[in-house]
Amino acid sequence: MINKRLLIKALLAHSDENSFYDKKRKIDLNTKIGKAKFLKHISALSNSNPKNNSYIVIGIEDATNEIVGVDFFDDSKLQNLVNAYLDVPPKVTYENIYFPNLPEGKVVGLVTIFPNAMATTLKKAIWKYPSGSFFQREGSISLPKQRLQLPLADNHHRVSQIETHARNSIKLTLDRVMDFIGQHNHKLVSEYLVFKEFFVVCWSGKQKKVKNRTYYSRVDIELINEQVKLFYSNLDEVEIAWTKDEFLITEYVQLGVNPPLRFYPLEEVKINFLDNGSYTITSQLLFEPPQIDKKLLHHRLNTLKALMDKLEKQAPLDAQEKEALPKMAAQLMLCSLNGIALAKSQLERARPLLKALGEDHYQTYKESQRVLRKIKYNT
């Protein structure tokens, strides 16, 4: 099994950007431009590597090769974006890879593009790229081409060597288990589980019991063999369960206009460990937004607009307004999910205001965007 942290180190150490590998400081999948550039690189790497994996590493300073990391990116439906825009799309995965020197919550993103023997093109226009656009790698650059230009670089042997050198070992696995348990403080439940005598899953969270059910917040879950973070959140409530073959994560979001707020199931992720030394991850969206009286929601939207007016003017806030700040993004999202058209633009307006208030407040905005992205890609 490949240790993904070792794989990233091998790519950074032995390979500058080339026809099978690209690195990015970050990617932006919230805008048409960001999506178009991402799809261009996926298409170009796939077309240039029909016999081997190719990779994009995210969270790397281009000039210095420094590992700076990015936010945990929870999007199991990234393949849906690729399928929506590319004709004959390759299989693509996005994984969040742990690095010990990064701040809590930061990871390195690893995009793997699996071999695809057939050429891939854009099947519909996006940004400045028209339908039918074809891309190919020319050294470290993804370029538009009229057709596949031969000969292709033979990367199979070189990529195979890098992946072989990144194989896991018992020592690396045990070291990471000890490190994971040690880095989570005594207020959190921390456990490790072994599946099929081979796979090691570590998880931790702050425990809370409600009506004979156990929930966890501040949840961190990692597949130790590959150094892949499977889940990370400082806010959401999560139920965790397992059998001898499966590990199950059910995520909830807290929503409402007035206290008490309710928890609604968002998504179920199931990791199934197989006897042949492989595993599968499947997800199912469970979320159905609560339907709330439109009059009440319009009133809440007007209250939040007034609050943002004060933030923009840097006017002092009273105690009630300060208490409303952590709920602002979620409530704007709730208005949007209930069909109030103005709420979407107001949520975007809240972004710089919450960011200016600090990471804790900005995290609430990012969480709302994550939920909206999940809903969009699942529908």
C-alpha cells in the first residue's frame, strides 16, 4: 500500500513539474475560472499519461517548493464535476494528506488521475474554453492542442519507481498511530481500529451523549496506512460506528432560526475493507433542508443584512449581535435553501466580513459552502 505522504515527498524531491505531475498553491472550485483551469490540468495530464497515474499536489509554494498546506477539502463528489465537463473522463480522486509540520486542520491535497487509454476533451464550454477543447502536457505546461501530438513521453517506468519507493512499512504505521494518539489531548476520545488484520484507522472526537445516542465534535479520522485524513471538522456533530468489515461516519449539521437549533443528517460515508487488501469509500447524501416559514426567514435575512451593514461601517455591536455572528453563515444558507433568492448574494457578502473577524468566524462560512457544494454535486 502506498504511503501518500511519502509519495508527495518523492514527487517534490525527484521531479519538477512535468508531463505526469503538477503542483499548485491552491485550487478554486467555487468559480468558473477556477473550475476551468482545474479541468484543463486534469484533461492534459490524462491525455499525456494513458499508461500510468498522474498527480496534482496542492498546498505547495511554487517558487520554493515549501509545503504550506491547504484547508481540509471534503468533497467526495469531485468525480461528478469531472464527469459533467469532460468527455471520456478519467477516474479522479482527491485525498487530504497529513503532514506533521502543518497547523491543525491543514493538509496537502493530492489529486490522482488514473490511466485512461482514450483521449478526453471538454464536452461543454466553460470560461474561455469552448466545447471540444483538447489539452495536453508540454513539459510542465497544460496547453490546448488541435489533436493528440505524438510521441508521448513514456512515464510509466518513472512513475512506477516513485510509487514503489513510497510503499508503507510497519514502522511508519506504528509511528503514525502513536503520533495521532499523542497529539489529541485528554479531553478527546482517541482510538485506533484494525480491519482485516491490515488496515489501521485512528479517530478522535469530543464525546456528547443525547438520548442514548453518542455524538462527536472536533472529529479527526485518518487511514494510517496511507496517511490520508478521511474526515476533519471543528464544528459538526458526527456519529461513528463500525463492524468487522466497515467504518461508518454519519455527519450532521445544526440549523435553525431561533433556539433551540436542531441537528439534521447531512451525509453518510461508508468505508468497506475487503479481504484482498483493498477498500472502497461510498457516500450518500441524507440532507433534506428544513422548510421554515418564509415570513420568519425574510425577517431573519433583514436582521442579518443590518448586522452586515454595521460590520462594513465598523460600528460597535451589542451583545445580541455578537451572539448572532457564529450563526450568520448557516442562517443565510438556510434562507438560500428555502428559495430566498437574495440570500445567496448576502452569503457571498458575508465572506470578507467573517474572514476579517478571525479564523473561527471564517470557518463558519467555509462550512456553509461545504454543505452547499455537497448538495450541488449530489443533485
